[in-house]
Amino acid sequence: MVEYIRYRMPPDEGERFVAVYERAGEILARSAHCRGWELRRGVEEPEQFVVRIEWDSQAGHE
């Protein structure tokens, strides 16, 4: 199962948001149910972010 989360951050908060999500990624990486994750920032719209998380199952996601 793949989960996509979209965020829009104020321009001056983008770097802070990335740092916070990197810490959250450490927690995701320790989950037996998380198969991987990534955070991407928009090139043309740098205030937009997409997080992709791959879970082993719906139950693992919950």
C-alpha cells in the first residue's frame, strides 16, 4: 500500500519542514510495517511537498 501526503508550506518554513520530516523518517524507518518513504519538494512550486510512504499493508498503516 502506498500513501501520498501533500503539504503546502510558507516559503520561509520549507527548510524547517524538511528537517522535521527527516526526524519523522527515522521513526518511520524503525517501523516493521514501513517499507520506505521519501519527501519531495516542488521544483516550480517550492512551497509544495509530497511525502510518499510505502506500507506492507493497510493494517500496518493503521
